[in-house]
Amino acid sequence: MLQPSGADISQVSAIIGLGSNLSSDHGSSLETLQSALEQLAQDDVEIQSVSRFYTTPCFPAGAGPDYVNAAALLRTTLPAKGVLSRLHDIEAALGRTRVARWGQRTVDLDLLAFGQEILPDLATFDHWLTLPIETQSTQAPKQLIVPHPRLQDRAFVLVPMADVAPDWRHPVLQRSTRQMLDDLGPKEAAQIKPL
């Protein structure tokens, strides 16, 4: 993971995922994600690295147009909940409305990892990690779960994440980003194409 020289030790590395499959008042999906990154960069958030932008099949299949996805590595003095609040504020400013779980959206900003923290606790993380896919599609956690409990299952997350944090190690699964992507296999990764 990138470690800037002379970095403030109170800063934490965070990884966010970005996605869009609907245009917004800011333009196309790509332009909307670029606007989100511009809004994210403030005094308490430094964007260290941004992945390439990728086109990815809609998830779940058939739920709408293909997505544009990316990932960004941040350094921040905000706590994890502060980063999540910032992401939600940016989503609202870019016209995100939460109608259906895993539905189409102008922008989706996910806090994928926050250093090596497991939030809110290991038992809650394990519950969401092992939740059956049918239940995941109808239930959303009411609190922040970090690392994102599905990141290891999704090539559209891991491919861009490998651009910015290939060696980040999952604090529960003990697998690096690169290893988790390899675990999915080449067929999954091949669907994620650079723009």
C-alpha cells in the first residue's frame, strides 16, 4: 500500500469503491465519478491514487445498464463513520436516491476498507460475510461494516482495487487484494474492461 513519506501518523489509509450506471446532472457515469472524486478531496481527505475506470456488467445481471467502476486510495484524519458520512453527502449531491437494493444508480460510493479495522466488531462482520445471497439482496446493514463484507466476491471491486492497493491484506480473510482477485479466477476478471 502507498505510504507517503512524512505522513501524519494520525492519518489512516482508506479504500473506496466508486460506481455509476446512470447519468446525472454532472454528465455521464464517468463524469459523475470524476465529480465525486473532486468533491471528496478536502483538507481532511487526500486522494493518494485512483484506479483506471472500468466498464463492468451490471450486478446483479439484467438489473440495468453496465456500470463504470473505479477505486481510490485515501489518506484521512476522519474516522471511518466520518468518511462514510462524506460519501453519503457526495452521493446525495450527485442525485443518488436509494430506491431498491442493488438497483440502478447515478453514483455509489462504498467504504471498502479502513486501514486494518474491523467494524463494528468481528461477530457483526462475520454475520454479514456469511449471509446467503438471497438474504443480502433484501437486507442492508443499518451500521457501517468494514471491510465491505462482499468485496472478496466481486471482480468489479477487486480489479480496480488491485490498481491502487494490490497488497492490502484483508484483516479477517488474511488474503491480499491480488490474492482475492486470483481466487475469483480469470473468467470473472475478464468481464471488467478498462475504458
